[in-house]
Amino acid sequence: MSRPPRMRPTFELPLGVRGPSQDAVLDGLRVVMSRDPAGIGGVVFRRTAVLWLTRERRRFYSPCLHVHFGSRPDGERTLLGRFAPHPNVWTGFMAGYGVLSMVALLSIVYAYVQWSLGHAPWAALGFPAALALMGFEYGAAFIGQGLGAEQMYTLRRLLDEVLEGGERGTASDAPSPPPTNAP
């Protein structure tokens, strides 16, 4: 059974007792990004890292991979990865939701004023229009995920290689996309 699509795809990897340490993974990410395999850039902090495609390869739908380290209640170390749009795109989405929310609210208020004055509340049409545009914007996130699927695979494969200790780090070693079912 397939899982429904998520707005921000997330995965959790148990690192176990024998798995690589947090510092080893973050150092590995620093090394691999400094070699710039497949145009991967990013920032590494003390407990987290953010990976993205360099400007030359980035498109408006290109994802970022946020990597966080933590532990479960039983003490097992984990790595949490979350794909999200680039911060510029994410800010645009939130601004769009904010503007459309204000349009919906103002159209309802203006329609109420029209109704209370005995006029036809035609401004109420702005409310369903704003909701429809919000739905379109929500759906656009999934379209972007579909367009950026290969890039999501590239970022995840880079992380997997670092976790396995195989920091290859050359552009010719960029992982190929997953096979498709096309004939």
C-alpha cells in the first residue's frame, strides 16, 4: 500500500550503537560538499546540516535536505531528514498563503457590510476564489516535488554515501536517478 504524498517528505534513519557518530557524519558532509559532487552545496552546523544544489543546478522547484540528529526515548541515536523547498521558495509560499488568507477575510467582511446595508453581497465570491487559489498553491507543492524528484534522490544518495563511509566526492560519481518503469 502506498503512502499518501506529504507536503515536506521526511525520513528517519536509526544510527544504532555501531553507526557513525554525529561528528563523523557532519565531517563527511563537509568533505563531500567541499569537493562539490554533482553541484551539491550546503551549510553544516553543530547538530544539523542543510544540503542544496548549487546555483548552477538549482531550479525554482529544487529541494533542500535538512538533516538533524537526535535520539529516541529508548536512547537510540537517529538521523532525521526532511526535504523542503529552498528558503526563498518557502517564503514565497507563505507570503502567498498570507495574502490569500487576507483576501478571504476581507471579502467576507466586505460582503457582510454589503449585506448589512441591504446590497447584494457580491464580495463573498472572493472567499471561495481565495480558497481555490490556496488549494492550487497547495497542489503546486506536489508538482514541485514531482519535478524535483531526481534532485531529491541525488541529495538523499549523497547522505547515504556519507553514512556508509563512501565519500566519493567527484562529479563523475554523481548517483544516477532511480530506474523508471517506462518501456
